[in-house]
Amino acid sequence: MECSSLVGAEVGVLKGHTSSALLNGIPDLFLHMVDLWGPNKFSKYLQTGDQASRLTKEQHEQNYCEAKKVTKFAESRRKMHR
Ligand SMILES: C[S@@+](CC[C@H](N)C(=O)[O-])C[C@H]1O[C@@H](n2cnc3c(N)ncnc32)[C@H](O)[C@@H]1O
């Protein structure tokens, strides 16, 4: 349930460190955390050369767990979308 006065989104969360900093720095923020947290071999994202575009399913799963863990302190103010 969103009851914060500020609502935001981070698209491309990876391990959640930016989401964590946002939730920590902005106490009123409700944050939607959006990431595939999974390989997307059909995406143009692969062509960008970003290291995260070549992660395995297992590495993505670890990142999802890490993102969940590092934002747990604000779990009532965040929703993870994958
Ligand atoms: C460079 S990392 C993000 C880094 C993160 N913002 C930070 O501050 O640490 C890019 C992320 O975008 C995600 N991503 C790539 N294409 C996506 C898409 N179409 N929809 C959602 N997430 C996507 C990848 O899974 C990856 O975790």
C-alpha cells in the first residue's frame, strides 16, 4: 500500500544499491524497483556492452536477493517488479 507523499521508480536496479541510497536519503519515498533480474538475450541491451547484460540466470537471481536484502530496512516503502 502506497501512503508516501513521494513516489518514484528505479528502472534497472541490479543489486539495489541506488534504491537503497534513495530510500535511505528520502524518508517519504515509496520506490518501485524495476528490473528483469534475468537474462534478456533478445534485447538491444546486449549490444550496449554493459557488463550486467551478460550475467547468468544465477547471477541475476543473486542480484535480486541482494536488492531485496539491502532495501529490507524500507520494505514497507518499496515494491520490487520483475
Ligand atoms: C547498469 S545496471 C543498473 C545499475 C543500477 N542502477 C545501480 O545504480 O547500481 C542495468 C540493469 O538494468 C536491467 N535491465 C536491462 N534491461 C532492462 C529492461 N528492459 N527492463 C528492466 N530492467 C532492465 C539489468 O538487468 C541490470 O540489472
